[in-house]
Amino acid sequence: MKKANIIVSCLVLILSLYVFVETAQFPEDPVLLVGPAFFPRLLAGCLAILGLVLLVQALRGKTNCTDPGFNLKGGVQRLLVTFLGLSICIVLLPKLGFIVTGVMLLIFLMVLFGLRNFPIIILSSIGVAVSVYLAFHNLLNIALPEGLIGL
């Protein structure tokens, strides 16, 4: 697992560097002072920090992960079920709205991937969906579908 962590962390660092270099070509916004490169660079920086943490842990031998093996059958099944769930959400999004559809999708995915603490699943799904909606609506002034019930 140590070798895999070193390889993955190096790939993450290369990806972060690539995003940082590519976003340098984005135009600056003199009015807002935060141009289109801000968010991709923020994400690339966070990704680079996490990649460095993983690399240091792997080199120091501090990773406590065991090799789970490679289960192609279970992974493909989860991938197909996830794709089906996303497809259903795309159909339901205009009718039910972003918050309701987002909560349903997050609950579905958390249960699919093995979480079983239902109060936490429900509360975190509602919190994430409402936070994303408010961020888009209030901070970015981007309208997300509200659906028939207005949520």
C-alpha cells in the first residue's frame, strides 16, 4: 500500500501543478478582483496539500490502510447503480427541485457506499443540499431548479 500511496500522491501533485499552470492563462477581473482562476486554483492548492500529506505519511510509513484487494465485480455493480441513481436524479431535478433531489441522491449514495447511521445520513444530506443551494443562489446568483413545490 505504501507504493500505491506514493504513486497516487505524486499523480495528485502533478495534477495540481497542471491546474495551477493552466489557470494562469485565465483573464483577471478588474472589478471583482477575483477572476475565473480563483476557484480552480483554490481547489488545486487544497489538493496539493492533501497530496503532500499523503506523500509524507507514505514515506514515513504512517499509513494505516491495508490492501483491500481489487474487487472488480462489486466496484462495477456500484458504478452502474450510481449511474442509474444519477440518471434518475437528472429526470427528477426539474420536477422536484435541487434541494429535494440532492437530498435523495446523497442519501442514496451514502447508503450505497455502506453508511448506516441514518440520523447522520439524513442531517448531513439536508445540510449539504441546502448549503450548496444557498451558495449558488445567494453568493453566485445562479438559479438552481426549485421544482413544483418551490424547494
